[in-house]
Amino acid sequence: MNTRDITIARVYALEGHDYLDRVLDILRNEEKITGITVMRGIAGMGASGEIHTSSLLDLSLELPLIIEFYDEPLKVEKAIHELQLKLDLKHIVSWPATAHIHTIS
């Protein structure tokens, strides 16, 4: 098994704010990022203190979205810069990690 250093980043957004398609387009087509996953939260709270949640009584398009991606550290830093520049995203976190790559012999 081989390992390599990567950076993982998460973009926090809300559904219905038209970010998802634009973020995916930048990461996939412009920055050629290796791995991207989108997760929909069932509840979340931001700096405003307002809770966004899903319930049968209140089906909202304001559910939290997490767009997570990883690649080589320099590619991730460039992608974060482009996302902030083009979309003015304010909630992005990143951290170093190690990818464990299984090679077939």
C-alpha cells in the first residue's frame, strides 16, 4: 500500500442558494480535483444562530450542504482560492491528511 499527502477541504453552504452546481463545475471542470462528495445535512446552525432543519411540517430548501473534496495540497489551495474569488464563499475549512492507496501487484 502506498501513501501520499493530501489536503481535504469542506465547503459549507445551504440548499437553494445556487452554489452546488457552480462549486462542482469549478472543482471538476476548472480545477480537475480528484475526489468530490456532496452531503446533505438534516440540521445545521450557522453564525446567525438560526437552525436549519428538515421536518415533515417544514420542508425547506435551506438545508445545510457539505461539499467535501481532496487532492494534492497545492491543487486544493488553488481550488479554495478560486471558489472564494468566484463565489465569495465564506465557510470553507481544510486540513492535511494521508491517502492510503492500494496498488494491485
